[in-house]
Amino acid sequence: MYNSKKGRKPNLSAAQSDKVIVPAKDLATLEAELAEADDALENTVLRLSDYLSAVEMVVKQTFDHRVWVKAEIRNLSSKGGHYYFELAEKDDAGKVVASCRGNLWRFKAARVLDKFERATGMVLERDITVLLKVSASFHTLYGFALTIEDIDPSYTLGDLARQYAAMVDRLTGEGLMTLNKALPMPFDIEHVLVIAPEKAAGLGDFQADADRLAATGACQFHYHNATFQGNHAPAEIRAAITRAQQAFMATYERLPDLLVIIRGGGAVGDLAYLNDYELAALVAEQPIPVWVGIGHERDKVILDEVAHTSFDTPSKVIAAIGAHLAQLIAQTLRYQAQIKQAAQRQLKIAEQQATRQLGQVQSQTIGQLTALKKDSNYAWQSIQQSARRHVKQAQRVSDDLSMRIKDGAYKHLDSARKHTDTYQYVINQSAHQQLLQVKQSSAHLRDIILLHRPERVLNQGYSMLMDDKGKQILTSSAQLYPEQTISIQLKDGQAHARILTVESTKT
């Protein structure tokens, strides 16, 4: 801090609205002015701590207020009750455009995190977007970071709801919401793939009833495990589904009859991990019906929306399988009785008709055989002629279709080559523009730091007031009183003075 009315905080509001920050003066002009102001600076060597202290002072003076900032949590760790964040902002293409560290100190962490978990029903962790109340800080040892004062849980709830609605709209637009529902129910459920968390309570209930069905030989169940909570859950479930399908095809050389995804009981917040577009799309595109029993009654997840059939619990899933098999057995028994009765009636009628027709057939056989022989020779000639005509026609159609396919392929190759060149040009231009912006921003920040060096300010005619021991910098009239001895720091030395009177300019 400097004892001058001109020592104001820099106004960065104008720079925030511009996409490209342009320094007030180019580097050559700024260096020339600094050289003219004090040639002695060329021989001055700053300690790193002094230089970083100047940066810390600029940050304190300029960003000493608290603001709400939206950011994505890229990483989160805890030590000694403190929470350390890695925050980032991404553009529409998913590229990180800004990042920094954030600290939530122990004396506020319990209150802030408890409020967030009560409101959202989920634990704060990586890969979610949050609204943070922060203040900027710079430490000479640890660098720049944001101090987190509060977290708004309503923003995260709204963001999750927006993501869910956008996911539903995307799946609907791509025709995936009803794709699996449109599959017909299998006539017989002989093989069932089951995806579930290992050792889950819901899996145990499901497996107890499933084992009884398997013991009768009515159905076989093939179990595969995956984690159903945490950020890696969707990827593990997708991998388990793919792995299960491949293993079944390798063994049986056909598709299973049903795919079952069950979770059982668990925290409500864990449901959010199942709202994943890639997982929902994979379930929707399965060539067999998918039944889900996530283990909840009120809240829905996206898997409930795209699955063929949704149940509240795993127990209801296995109950539905058992009911389907029981209905199939009952229906089969009814068909068996009906077929037996119809067969007996047809046998009696056929026996009577056969006796009557036998005599007629014997008398007509000789004449019909002669006529059939003549008809057969004529038909054979007609078939040969027709076959030759069809072969020639098919050859012409095949040649024409082959030419059209080749022409279309060449056209598509030319179009793809043109689009590839265009995309490469756009990417190169964008990278060049971003590199230019970064260079200009770095130069502007360097200029600000150089302009705020203590030695330069003193050389411009300003002075710095300190107490008589030279330990405390005096910046306000409230720190002064009559008969007080103060030290005045000048560019080439120090002076000591005594305060006679103090007059405040505050209104």
C-alpha cells in the first residue's frame, strides 16, 4: 500500500467484457518508459519472495470481494478436515478453458457439506457442476487459489434436472426412448443375463428365487457384476453388459432371451450415477428386452425410461419372470389338450375318407399318370425357357446396380475428402487465435505487475508511511494520532517525523 491518492485498484471491468485483452501499451513502449524512469532498475535483483509478495498485494487490492462462481469439480480430496478442489470451466465442445485450485477450510467444511448433502441427497464429489461463493487468494508459497465460502445446492439440483431433461430430449429425438419397449416379449424365457452389484442385498433376494426356478430346469441365469455408485459406475455397467453378451454368444451362439439390470437398496443420491446417456443408449439399443429393478419407488432414473419393462425392486423382477413361465406352462398344457382332441377327430375323419377315396384313386391312377407325364414334359420345357429369361434379366439388373453403387461410392469419397480439408483448416485457425489471445493476456498481466513495483512507485515521487519501528505500513488516518512518531520511506532513504494533528476526510 502506498501513501498516495493515485494508488487506486486497477479497474478490470472493461477487460472482462472483451474476448481478447489488449495491453494499454506495447511491450517496447513500456520498457522504454521504465528505463527512462530509473536506469538503476537494470542493476536491481528482486528476491522471489519480494516479487510474489507484490503479486499477492495486487490480488488482495483488486479481488478482495466475494462472488458466486459456476465451475465443474474435476478433482476433490480431503486432509485434516480441509477439502481441496480442482475447479474447471469447459466450452460446448468439452474443452477446458479455465482451471484453478479451490480450498474449503475445516471450520466451514462441515456446515457447507452437510447443507449440500441434505438438500441434494448426494455426496459432493468430482464431475458435478456447482455454484460456489469464493474469494481470490494468492500465497507466496502455494500460489493462486479460490477460498470457498459457501456452495449453493439448489443450483446443482437444477443442473442435474436440466441434464436429465436434456438427456430425455436427446434420447427421444434419436428414437431411443421407445426402441427397446417396441421389442416383443420372448415366448419362452430360457436364458437370462443378470447385471448387479456384487454381494448386494437385492441380488441375494433375486438369486434365492432364481435358484428355485433354475433347479426345475425352467430357466438359467448368468450373473455379471458391476459397481452401481460413483462416477465410474456407468462405464462399469456398460462394460459388464458388453462382456456378458459376448460371453453368452461365444458359448451358445445365439442371443439370450432377457437382460436384467438390478441394484437393490441404496442411498437416493446414488441414483444420479445411473443417469448417463451412453448407458441409457446402450440399454435402449439392446436387441433383446431389458428389465430393470433399481430398488426405488418414487424417483425414476433414465434406465427406467428406456428399458422394456421397469420394476420397483429386484424381487418384483424375478416374480415377473416366474409368472411369465407359469403362464407359459399353463398355456402349453391347454394347447396340448386341444391338439390331442383335434388330432383324434381328424384321425377318425381321415380314416373314413381314406377308405372311400382309395377305390377312386385306384381307378383314376392309370389315366392320370399318362396325362401327368405329358403335362410334365411340357411344363419342364416351359420352366427351362422361363429360367433362361430370368437369368439374363437378373444379370442386366445386377450390372446396372453395380455401376450405380460404384458411382455413389466415388461421390461420397470426394465429399468426405472436401469436408476433411475444411475441418482441418477451421481447427488450425481456432488454435492460432487462442494462442494469440493467451500471449496478449500474459503480456497485459506482466505490464500490470511491472507498473505496481514498489521501487517504481517511489521513484515517481510517492512515499510510504510506516510506524516508528518500520514494521507496519500506515494507510489510513485512523492509524495516526498527535505526537506519534512515524517513518517516511523515500526512493533514496528514510525520514522520521512527528504528527501534530490528524484530520479525516471521510464524510
